[in-house]
Amino acid sequence: MEPTSHINNAGDSTSKVANFIRDIINEDNRTGKRGGKVVTRFPPEPNGYLHIGHAKAICINFGMALEFRGECHLRYDDTNPSKEEEEYVESIQRDVRWLGFDWGKHLYYASDYFPEMYEWALQLIRDGKAYVDDLTADEIRDYRGTLNRPGRESPYRNRGIEENLDLFTRMQKGEFPDGSRVLRAKIDMAHPNMNMRDPVMYRILKVPHHRSGSRWNIYPMYDWAHGLEDSIEGITHSLCSLEFEDHRPLYDWFIDQLGIHHPRQIEFARLNLTFTVMSKRKLLAMVKGGSVGGWDDPRMPTLCGMRRRGYTPEAVRAFCERIGVAKRDSVVDFALLEHCLREDLNKRALRFMAVLHPLKVIIDNFPDETVEEVEAINNPEDSNAGTRKLPFSKVLYIEASDFMEEPPKKFFRLSPGREVRLRYAYFITCTGVEKDPATNAVTALHCTYDPQTKGGAAPDGRSPKATIHWVSAAHARDAEVRQYGNLFAREDPDDAPDGDFLSNLNPDSLAIIDNCKIEPALAACSIGSVVQFERLGYFCVDPDSTPELPVFNRTVTLRDEWARISKREAGKR
């Protein structure tokens, strides 16, 4: 049998990094539990865009199904129509596919099961295990008690079965206003687990559903629906993040009372990243409040934002594999995610020349009308990437930071009288400086070149200490570059004196450079292409690009902070 969940060109997604979920499934298969079947599911709520935390859950659920030749369902937990939109439904499918996974024929919706859930609710009422409550939401909260104080029974808890059936069916018919009544499970108001203190199963909500329209005037609560959906679909291993651990006894209670298929729920630690918020509620607040440009803002941890910034699915999967599957919550350094991205892009991204802060260089001894071509390597890590021709002429642009008129001792780049190597081209020596009379700012450099050093090597064996990049002024194209930093200034965005995470937004998270010069070939790169600007980092062509003005997002710098941290920690050991 071929697996119905698969990875599209995903590489080695099933490398055996130890994790306890794999061990549990192996043991279940060894002992013959669940008939050797592995059926998992990814159950997002369509109330926002997926983020990097969801990527971990996607990789675990689809990855385990793939590894054990089972199936993974994509199921929308669409039980709250007031917050759900078709836009989110479509975006979730795009993101799952972008990561390289496919659910095949197993696409489901919680709303598909509303009729079964309703009948099961009637069954619990008939069995005396559910009742209609007229308490308000605040009263229910008060009657519930605290961790140190048992709850109190609602005065409506002992209504008769027939009255409960009558009220519940009338709730569904729309006879009562929103919020006036709920259906609750009758369990134990003194239970040490707060989730077992007569939880709400249904609430009145007269809001059209994006799939079922106005058929329903009541909607199931997540805790009532969650386990039932798994049961209906025959899920064998219900893989959830740790916040659902305390809810598991409630899911078990519902399933046991109804006598239906019982999946095994296994909880794992959710992903927490430094400088990042993982709450869809907070991400939505930033989008609606204008703190970011939208769900796909390249500073956002959403998968669409990361995709726009230039992250690759291979890098995201490698990161999820690297952090492993643990049972205890922890915080992962964002630098590790960037490290995985660099590792991937280093292998695949083509190299180009771009100058972000151009400074004009005039090579006085180069013929005025001559244009030479020099050969540049497209990617030294990929022997199949080939080479390209770069135009070289009398007037060039270099980075302004590659010149200092009065350099400090360890500055080896261009300065008066010093020789440097131009990448793939010639050695040049600075012979003069032009300045703005009003500001004394350097506006141009005069240099000479050594014609014997074409290709970057000298016959006499001399070798400058610095190699710098450049573009030919006559052939350069204008471009805009958007440089991104951390969206938040603190490692823990929630650590705010006033309790408002937005106060920790980094005001310098975006810098726009609109006078960049790029080599001609860069202008032909398609939207979404990720390339390396030599010496500067990796950049992605943004959808805002036009033929007249290419726009690049900086994906990640070349400096690897995670490698530096790892080296430092290894030294301590």
C-alpha cells in the first residue's frame, strides 16, 4: 500500500532523529495495537494564517504518517463561524502544500460532522449526562470554582431529561437569543481538573457558517468536537501540543460515554521561538492594528510571510527535524532557524553582485569606451550551476563601507594608496578622492587597475588582503532592498512592563534602501527567487517588483549567529 501522505521532493524527511512519538507508534505496532494502522491528522482552525509553530505540528503529523506508511488527514476545526473565513481555509492548504505535504483524498471539516455531534448530544441528554443551563457566561465562570476551591452545581443542573431535550431542540431551532442558554456535560463540579467541571458543549450562535450557511443556530465547543472528529475519522494517534494534555480526560470521557472509537492522544511540546509571538490572536491584532503590512509581511512568523521573505520549505522542515520532538516546553533560539535556512540556501542559491550603498569608482587607466566581460561562478557549492559573464567598464560602483579615507589598523579594504581585488575582475589601487565641497562627503574615487590581474590573480603572486564586490555603472540596474530585523526588540515579546506585547515591537525591524545598484542579470529573476548578493546575504524577489524597479527582501544575512553560539558553547565544554 502506498502512503497517502507524501512529501513532494522533500528530501530525507524521515531521518531517524529520536522522538518519543515514534517510539510509541513502534511499540503499538509491535504489540499489534490498532491493527498496525497509523492514521494521524492536522486539525487547524480556519481563523488565521499558519505560522512556524504550525509547521512543527504539520511535520510531525504528516511525517509520522509518511514514515509508517499510513495516512494523515487535513481537517478544519471550523466550529466557530464568527472568526472563520474562506480566505484562511485556502491559505492553510497553500501552506501545507508549500511545506511539501499532501493529504490526498483526506480533506475533512468538523462541520461535516455537525449532524452526528448533535445526535450524540441528544444521546447524552437522554442518558442524563448533559443538561441545558441558563446561567450567564460570567455566572458559569463563577460557579466553576478555582484550582483551590471546588465548583458549585448550577441550579439548572437537575432539570428533567424531557425538559432538557425540549430546550436543546428549541435552541437549535433558533427560539432563544445568542448567549441565553448552553448545553453542558454533567460530570463533576468538584473534579480537580477544571475541564471536567460540567464543561459547555454547545452555545447559541446565530452566525452563518462559511460552509453550512444558516442551518445551525448552535455550534459545538472545541472540547466537545475535537475528540469526536478524531473518532469519526478513525484516527489512531491524535498528536497534539501540550496545552491539550489537561483536556485529554474530557475527550476520553465523552468517547467512553458514547462508546465510540477511541484514538490515542499523545501530546508534544509546542514550538516557542525567541523574538517571536505564536498566538494567532496576537498576530491578528498586529495585522488589524497596522503594526505590520499584513499576514504575509516578511517580518511575520506566518508561513506566507516567511515564504515572501525567501524561506524555503526544505529549510523549515530541516529546522523542525533539528529541534526534535520533546515532552517539555522550551524556547528555541531564532538563530537556529536562520542557521537551517543558510545551510539550505548555501547549496541552492545563485550568486550575484549588488551594491546597496553605491560609491562611484573611476578607473582612470581603463579605456573610456571599452566594455570587457569577466567570468563569474554562479554557485561554488553546486558544480552544475555554471558561470555567467559580467560586464566590466571604466566606471563602477562599490559599497561605500568598502572605502575609508583614514582607515583603522585592521581595515584592509580600499583606502588611498591601497590595492584590493575586485571579485572576478582586476586588482585596483585608490589614487584619489572626490568630495562634496559643501559636506566634505566622499562622492567618487579615482583608481588605477593592473591589466595583468584579470580574473583576480597576479603573475607575480601578490595577493591583496581584501576582495570586494562591484557592478558596472553603465550596466547597473536600479533596485529597492528591504532589510528586515527581528519584529520584536525583546527575546520574550510578552515580557512587557505594561503587559502589552506591542510595546516591545522593534522600531528598526524594517529599513528600505531605494538607491541600490544590481548587475543586469538580477533584474531578470522571477518573483520568489532567492539569490545571494555576494558578501551581503540572501535576498528574495518581492511581489512588489516591477520590470522598472526590482524589489528584494533580505532573507537572512551571511553571518551565522547559531554557528558562533554553538562554537562558544562547545568551548565551554
